[in-house]
Amino acid sequence: MRSVGGAGIGLFACLLGCVSMPPPAAGPAPPTVAAPAQAAPASPPETAVEWDARAGTLRCRSAQITVPPELREQIRWTNTDELAVLPPGSPAGGALVVGMIEVNDDGDAPNFLEDATLTWLRLQLLAGGGLLGAVDMKLRGGTNFDDGRLVGEYTLGAGKGKAVYLRFGLCRIAALDFPLPSDHPPLTNLLAKLEALVPAGAD
């Protein structure tokens, strides 16, 4: 009797490997998952303080002034929330600022007179007028602390100057001319149209 053990097993294994096997039955299709809806991109927050070189305007929120062409190359940032106009020359003879009023950790802003005084000191230094000498400030018509408006003429040492400070909510627009020119004060005159527009508590 012939033995077929080894050869038979090898042939059987070969047949198993060579015979085509039917493909497995297809399972249920995976559920369709909708792509997540794309959220509309958030609009960037409006810049509170802005210089528009094309229009020649300085703006703090809704308060805006137009800068004369001869001064548009003299715009500079004093900090992240304030722009200044400094006429060419040394000393500049004037300064104008448009910016946000700083608040403390509790969200409180300085009172009107305190901020107006500190702003005048900064403008006087920016204008190159210094702070030496006694100051005599006389308030002029149109000044109304409750409405956020101060117009004053002053003497400092031998020089005379004019200052205008306007407050629109947390925006300040202020200008100073020193020494006061004989014809017309160029920077404080830029705020003449705004003086009548300052509403108390406006943004």
C-alpha cells in the first residue's frame, strides 16, 4: 500500500491557496456624516483710533477732524490708542492729539478736569513750550465741563497760548497753540467745528 501522507498534504494546501474564494458579503454602508458647518468669519473689531491718510481724517470712534494737507505728513502715534499732529519745526509751536482716555483696573476714567489738566501738560511739552514760569489760564466762551468742553487762553512766562480740550465719552480730542501766532491759531482752530458737537457721554 502506497503512502501519500506528505505529498497529499502538500497538494491539499496548494489547492486551498489556488482556489478562488468568493469575496465576503458587503456589510452595511457607513453612515454619511455631514461636514461641520463653516462659521462665518468674525468681523474684526472696529479700530477706535484711526488715521485715514486718503481722506486726511483723524478719528476716535464717531468724533472726527480733517487735517489740512500741509500737516498730513506730521501724524504720529504717541501710544497704541493716541495719534498726534506736530507741526514741523523746533519747537513745533503746537500739538494736537486724538485718542482714548485711559481707564483704571475698575474701568473708571479720570474726571474731566483732571484729564484736561494732564493733557494740557503733555501738549505743552509736545509743542516744545516747556513748563517754566507761572501759568495764568482764562476760560473762554463755550467752556462747559458737564458737556466735556474746555476752551482757554493762557500765559506761561512771557508766552501766550490757547488750548482746546473736547471729550466724547472715552475719546479725547485736544489741541494747543503756543506761542499764540498773531494771525490765527492753526491747531486749535481745527477743533472749532467740533466744539458745538460735544454731547455729554457720547461715544
